[in-house]
Amino acid sequence: MILTTHVHRVKGNPRSFSVPTDEQAAEWGRSPLMPVAEQCTVRLVSQTLPVRSLTRPPGFLRALSDLSQEAGNAHSAWPVTVCQVDGRSAKVRVWRFAGGWTGFTDAGAGVYLMVVGTGPGTEPDGLSFAPLRDGSSYHFDVREPLSFHHEEAAAEAAGVPVGSDPLWERQDWHPDQLQLMRKLGQEPN
């Protein structure tokens, strides 16, 4: 499971490149949640691709991108589940694709939470999120920027083999991906 946060951008806080300020979103006639939902769908579509050695049929990656954008645009129709955010119940909109799911909420204090889950035991129902106030057990200082070195140390501290990623171990296409290929008139090689 991967959790990402994006700071709510307000006028004068230009630190997030992925999510516009609430004012910018309003000027564009969009919800500020739409870019968050689009980030969710892009991440899930990317993470659920099988091993790179499988040939991507012509037009397939473009079709995945289009599907991702369409799903992000329709985020207000995604089913809702309830999670805990900072000890309070929060509604999380969830989209599923290729055996995985992604969801987001704006219930965090000053941040949008975006989560992607794949594999057994990663369902969104009942998840709980809270700010990490002390990163020492994960071998980093929460006041300092994170790096890949910190990620490796945290994985080792949690007992997760570094470099293991069951997503890249998928050796074949998921039925959702095959269905999209068929819509293109393509079949995998």
C-alpha cells in the first residue's frame, strides 16, 4: 500500500506542483479534488501493469491514460468507504482497476490523502491514518526531507525485503487490462 499526501494549496502556498490551489481550481471550473483523483488513477494504472517484458499493444498505454483521466473526472461517482483520519471517521472515495484500488479524502488536517492498495489484505475498509510524529523507528527524522535511503531503511525496519514489489512480479495481464485491449481490437502477444 502506498500513501501520498498533497498539501492543500491556498494562495501564497505554491509548494505542490500536482494539485492546484483552491482558487486556481475554481477559476478553471474544477473541483480541487479532481487533480487529486487523477493522481490516484494514474498511480493505480501504473502500479498494476505487469512485468515490463510483456509487450504493450499499440495504443494500449494511451488507452490506459484516457481511462485514468475519465475515472479521475468521474471521482464524485466513486463508491465511498469509511476510514479513520486523525481519529475521526472520514469518507474516502474509492476506484478499482486491475485487482487494485485507489482512494482519496480531504479529511486530513491541511492535506489531501491519496492511497493505493494492491494484493491481498489491502482493502480500504477500516483503514486508519494519523500523522507520524516520530520517525525514529523507521530511521528518519520527520522534520527532514525523505530520500530513497530513508525508504530502504524504513522497509528494512518494518521487515519488508528491500526491492521486493509483488506488483512487478505479475507475469500476465489482469482481466480489466485485457478488456481494454479488446476494446482497442488488440490482443497481447
